[in-house]
Amino acid sequence: MKIGKEWRIHRDAFDLFLRRSERPSTLVGQLRSFLEVPDNVIGVAQDLDLLHRLDSAFLQVGEARGGLLIKFYDEEGESPDGLRADLERDGLEAERLEEEGCLRFLAEGNPPPGRVDVLRRIVGEEEENGGRTVWASFNWVKDVDFEEALCQQRELAQLIEGNRLVVKTAALEEVVDDWPIAEQRQGYSTHSGTIWISESGLSISRVTPLPPE
């Protein structure tokens, strides 16, 4: 906006411009310049180690932006102690963040019940108590029913819109490969961005609206 001879730029727009202009050399730096608030991204990882690295990097970005970090896990195959160790190994100070009330581990069953309701409650609590952005991480590390997963992701997309909420849902490559190509495209379309991480590199992309005819 121009006022007289001066240009005024909104601080949030300027910060976003600077983030996108960075040339980060780390995974955390790449995600810092990619993720927005609110946001809803899906990640696909070649193996479990890379999935854990993506988890840690995502949560480190949330920590740097002063967010409340929520790590959902499947209590049948994972434990807070194991996840905490993985996150610490990959650079997130999980134990300290837990003690400070900035990180929570939340168990979910299989299939996950009430995921959207839990996040809606947490977002509401944060709005009443200071307004931190909620950064939530979900993983699919074993076979997932596609229709059920798609329904959950659509509900999450509706919740994210208009709220201070950033959600990353990541899956192992072998899980996604079992879905037909048409269903994969349908699943990706419910997210605003996609992250592919493998030993050969990182690919990130953002969905943009079609230009008018």
C-alpha cells in the first residue's frame, strides 16, 4: 500500500517473502520456507528413518514459530519413549519441550477415532489461552483403508480453514504405492502441499488455484 511517497508492507507478507527467498541447506530450513499458517500438507517418505526425520523437522519449524506441538501416534505399534528418542536423535529437544508444555504425545487407536474432535478442542483451548498455532503431526506407517483415510483428511481440511493450525500427515512410500493412481491423486488433492523425501532428495510442491478462463 502506498501512502504519499512511502510504501507500507504488512509484516506477515514481508516475513513470508523473506522465508521464500531463503536458500536453506537443511531439511528444517526447507520446510521453514515452505510451510504456512494455516496449512495442510501430506508427506511421502521412502523409509521409516526418513519419515522420522520429516517428523522432527516439521516439529522444529513449529517450535521456532512458537507453536504448540502435537505428535499423534498409534499406541499398538509405537510408544512415547521410542518416538521421543527418534525426535531427539533427529534434532528436536523433545524432553525439554514436554517439560515446558510445548509438546504433547497423543495416542490414537486403529482406526483413529475422534482425531478432528481432539484437534478442534486443542485449537479452541489455545485460542482462549494466548493463541499459539497448533502444529500436529500424523503418520501412516502401515496399511490404511483409503476411503477412511480420505474422509479423515477432508474433515481435517475443513477444520484447518480459518484456524491457526498446521497439519502434516505423512505416509511410507510402500503404503501409498498400494493405492490405485486415481485414488492417490484424489488423496493429494485434499492437501495444500506435498512433500516427497527419499535418499535421492527432497521434492516439495504447493497446490495453486487455476487461473480464471
